[in-house]
Amino acid sequence: MAMRARAIAPPAPPPAPKKRVRHGLACNVVSILSKSAAVQEEIDHAMRQPLTDLHRIESCLRYWTAFVQIKCHQAPHEAWSPLCEAINIGLLLCEDGIGAEYQELFIEAQEAIFRASARGFRLGTFRLDGPAIATIPQALVVADAQLEVALRGDLARAERTMIERINEGNFFKAAPLAA
């Protein structure tokens, strides 16, 4: 039986590269802007949503734990930060109309924290006085209620404003202990 020779076809040439058609800078800018607008729309939508239960619970636990530690004289100095943050954010949410009737309570709580800090740096022990022990929990209860109704955007705006005010020296921030 004779074998027939088979002709081997040469390999197919590679496909020609696709020609890239440039539509000009205007089309690219429009494409980028439309994608940017879509992303911004998603961000805006997210900011109009309420806080998740997890976010709310974690926030509440942070500042309530800090308050209990401070009240029981078992707090490291870092425990003051969540407490200061909660009081500052609460005040800013009041200014934005979320619990506006409690604005004075938050101001009193800020003053209480400032008194404790000033006394702590002077005497070396950071403790709350009687009025602070009475005022701060009331403010934290209001802060809990604010987080129930605040939207993500409200909280983000309050956090940005808090940072701006701290940088301007208009808000109290727990300072680190000198080494």
C-alpha cells in the first residue's frame, strides 16, 4: 500500500492588526466625563443611604466603651479620641438639623471633655468631673439617635467639617500624652 503524500498547507498569515480609528480628543473627553458622571451618580446614591446597622453599632460601641473606660478610670489616653469624635460629630449633626434642639447639650459635653483634658495635663490624671459624668452620657444617647436617622452623606459631611475645624483650632481634639 502506497502512501500518498499529503500537501501541507502553509500556515495562515496572522490577522491584520485592527486599525485604530481615532475620533479625536472630544470623543475621549466625552467618554471620560460620562464615566465620571456615572461614578459620581453612584457615590451620590450611596451618600443618600442610611448607615448600615454594622457601621452604627461599631460607632456606638466605640464611644460608649471609651466613656465607660474613662468613667471607671481604666482608660488609656487613646480612649478619649472616640469620645471627642462622637461629641464633635453630634454637634455638627445638630448644626445640620439632626437633633438641633440638643446643640447646647453637645456644647456642654465638649466643655466637660475640655475641662477633664486641661485638668489631666495639669495634674497627670485624666478623669471626668461630676457634671461631665452627667452630661456626656446624655449627649451619647442623642448621638445614638442621630446615627439612627443620619444618612451616610450627613456623616461624611460632618466628618469633613470636624477635620477642618480641628485643623483651624476651633474644635477640641484629644492630644497625645507627652513622652
